Amino acid sequence: MTDTSRTARAEEGRDETGMERRGPRGDAERAEQDRDETGMERWDRNFVELLQELRVAQTGVQILFAFLLTLPFTNRFGDVGDRDKTVYVITLVAAATATALLIAPVSGHRQVFRQGRKPQLVRTASALAQAGLVALLIAMIGAVFLVLDVVAGLGWAAGLGAVIAALFVVLWYLLPKLIRAEGP
């Protein structure tokens, strides 16, 4: 891309891939432009980075999902009350949803491979990953609540479940917002 077209995009509030700048000054986008890569190279890099991030989340959600699938077949599961069975169902569905959403970008890539649709794929995969993380958050909180309710009782489950929920929200959402607000 020429310096003239970069300047024109910068004045429009967009980076060289046409994506709207989100930061107040666009510092991150200017840093991206300093990488000396084409727009398609940037989309390729963004997709590879996204897939690396998804590998971590996929492993966690798959282990949680497998654990949840085995619970009804244990001896003690029949003794849990209606509340815990309801929490279990919600948690299982959230884990299944997270699994589907976090694996979807891989399937999507296979469907549009070599069709020149990397920008659409990256945007869609990013949205799916965000939704998958929300479903994973629900599943994690539900699993913690369920185990604590059976082991320690409702009071502990509610209290520690709230603490764990707050921890996830702070680490997954608030901390990145703070980092983003600081700029490069």
C-alpha cells in the first residue's frame, strides 16, 4: 500500500485493511502499519493468532464438557436436588455451546479455504470466539457452583461462585479494557 493511500485511510479513521480504528488516537493501528505487511498478510496473521488463542480455550472447554458428560453416570448424581440438576443442565448446555462456538472458526476456515475470504473469516471467527468465551464463562461458573453446592452447601456455592465469576470478568474483560485504554 502506498504512503498516500495509508494517509488517506488514516484521515478516514481506518487502517490499511479498511478496519475502523477503535483507539482514541489509533496508536495500535499505527503500530500495525509499521509491520511492513500487506492487508492480506495482516488478515493471515490475525487468523493464525486467533487460532492460537482458540487452542487454549478449546482444550479447557473440551475437558470441562467431558467431565460434565460423565456426571449423570456417577452414583451420587441421583442424590442431587432439583436446583443442582437445573444448574447441571444449564452448565452442560453452556459447555456444549462454547464447544460449538470455539470450534466453528476451524470448520469455517475449511469451508472457505482458498476463496479469498480471509477478512470475513477473521471478523466472523473473532465474533464466534467472543461468544464462545461468554458461554465458557457461564459453564465454568455453573460447574464451580454445582461442585461447591454438593460439597459445601448453597451458601459457599453462591459466595465462592460469585467470587469466581468476578475473577473471570476482571481477568477476561476488565483487564483487557484497561490495557486497551492505556494504548501502546
